Amino acid sequence: MKVIVTERRFPKIDPYKESVESAGGTVVYGDFKTEEDLIEGLKDATVVVTFKAPITRKVIESLENCRLILRNGAGFDNVDIRAANEQGIPVSSMRGYVNDELSEHVIALMLAAARDIPYADKSMRDNNGWGDRRNVNYMGHGTFGVVGLGEIGRTTVPKAKALGMKVIGYDPYVGKDIFELLEIERVGFKELIERSDCVSVNCQLTAETHHMFSTEEFKSMKNTAVIVNTARGPIIDEQALVDAVNNGEIYSAGLDVFETEPPENTPALSCERIVCSPHHGATTPTGEERCITWGNEEIVRALKGEALEMVVNPEALWYQEGKLFSPEGENWSNARLGSYRDEEVNTSLRRGFEKEEVKN
């Protein structure tokens, strides 16, 4: 049994070797430059471990005996989920491995942007004194709006409350019981962006959320508002964000993710009121160790034929002879499953409950 790793992510030379060999497998590290390289190099993999490599339909269809595609991070938008479903290949990700680390980074970016800390620091150093002391914003007792109440969004809620902020949330795929559990107000998207002093973007990147924040949305926000994105860059129209900040339509922003990564010549880097960090909100020693441990456990489960615990596409396990069946045996072969790049993405099916909009 072969575990093929598409690229090295961690400082450890071989974080999977001991666990994989104990389960009777071997680890191979690839050097893949093109889709053709991936097709040729992964075809006999029992488990594919990937970080950034695009696991496309062609790559997935070439897999001959794959039991698992493991994405060693929280997201999985580099994997064609629809193709994996159709081939009956489960995809697992490390959801939740850095909930606390990343939610802490949300608060750090919010405060740095609202308090103008990077500019103040640079101005003092450049002027060898007080420098340019601009007015800053106070977030305590303001309104914190969470867009997307998955694991990161939920973990951010108590941290915002600890600052004395009122928390409101928007997620049409989450039932009212979650809002009640978190003790936050459930609102529609338009109301959230109009009321919030800080908007935290914590949703998945889908066809539905691509450029969810653009010119009109920024015009609807308070001119003192801050927006923070630690989810995926393309959820925000970056040029529209820069224009909104420069025009005074919103106060500032904090970005850990960008439309294009690495963010060479990204418009955000030219705007002094946008605080930028290099997609490292989750990059802590404890987070990386947790990612390695959880990944090893899931790989071993796959090699031993045991039930997987971190699958993001359970419908892959319901395909039989090219047709999709529910766990109850209902034929779903005409269901619009989609992938996270599909214009017909059906998130409600993937998450297991129907989309419920909140009226403004």
C-alpha cells in the first residue's frame, strides 16, 4: 500500500513514515509540476496526501485503487469534490485543527486594523518619535458580524464577546439551534453588513460566495467598519475593497488570504489601511503538530480499512455503479451535487440540511 504525498508542508522531514509503516504501507514524496505529472505519479496511490496540488477530475479519474484523498489543511478547494464523489473516493480534511489559532488571528487582525497599529508603528520608526497619530476606532461594545458559522466562525464568537462586542451572524445553512446555542442574533446578509462594526468572513469559497463582498456591499457598510478575511481570498473582490478603503466607504481591513496566492502585485499591498498577513493565521507549532497527528490517524484508518472520521464528502460512499443513493437507499442519481468550483454547487446536500434564508 502506497501513501503518496504531493508536496512537503511541514518542517519535519517525514511526518508520516512511522505511522504508515506500522500499518503496512510505504510513503513516497512526489515532485509534481503539471497535471500530467500528477496523473502519472498518483495512479497507484492507496492514499493521496495533498496541500496545494490541484487534484483535478483527470487526476482523480486516473486513480486506480485509491481509498482516500487527504488534504492536510482545513479547506479542500484544490480537490474536485464532484469527481471524487463519482469515483467513490472519500476526501478528508483537517477541519477544526486550528480553530483556536485562527479565531485568535481574526481578533488580532480586527484590532490591528481598527487601531491602525501597523501604520502607527511605521510612522514612529520613520520619524524617530511620535510620528503621525491618526484617529483610531474602538471595537468594544460594537457589533461583530460573523459570515459563516462553521467551526472557525463559532470559535470566534466567544472571543468577540470577551471584548464586550454584540455578535450577530449570517449562515443560511445553519439552523436556528446553533444561533441559540451560541447566544447570538441571527440576521440576513444585508442587515449584517449594515449593522456590523467588524465583519468577519468565515465561510467556504463556493460559486455562491465568490466575490460575495464587492462594490455594493462595501457601500452598504459603515464608514467606520473593519472587514477581516481569514477564509479564502476570492470571497472578497480585492480591488473593490481597496477602492472602498481609499474612498472612505469603510475604515480598514485585515487580510490573511488573497485573491491570488502568493499575492504578488495584489492591490491590497498598496493600501496602507489594509493590514496583511501571509496566510499564516493557522501556522503555529501546536497547530502543525495537531494536523500531522490527525492526518496520520486518518491515513492509518484508510490503510486498515477502518471507518474514516474526517470525511467531507460522505456522498462518495453512497455511489453504486455510477448512481448515487442516500444512506436509506433512495436514488439520488439526478441530484445536483457539484463541487466547490461548480456553478450548480449544492451545499445544502453536502451539509445535510436545507438552505434557509433570513429575511432582512
